[in-house]
Amino acid sequence: MTLFDCSSGRIRLVGGDVDTHRRLVDLGLIGSNVVVKARVSSAVLVDFGQFRASVGKDTAKQIIISDGVNENRALRKSKRR
């Protein structure tokens, strides 16, 4: 699951071009917990714990999340039961 697809989780891997990868790793994002606060078609607003930032869609799709949760999907599944 990627950062663009989930509502919350822990960053496992950062992909992308060398500069983006280096910048995100330098910020200490590997292993940090994230919560997506808002999503639009071109970006997501993410709470990284210590700070909040807007992440572009292309970059968000290259950040792999472990233990990711998509609350919208979970809510839809519980309503079907």
C-alpha cells in the first residue's frame, strides 16, 4: 500500500528519484507513523507526528506503507455486514 492509498500507517520504504529519496530519508521519515489528514486528486496532507506537510501525488505513490489502514474501505466493509 502506498501513502496515497491509505489513511494511516508506518513508512517502510521511500522510492522515487535520488533527490526525493534523499530528502525524505534525511527528514527521518523511514519508520515514522503517518496519518493522512486530507486528500485531493493531486496531493495529500500528511501528519508525520512532528510536522504536517503536503505531498504530491507522484511522490505519495512512491512511499510504501506497512501496517497501512484505509479507513474509508474499512467503514464500507463494516456497513455491508
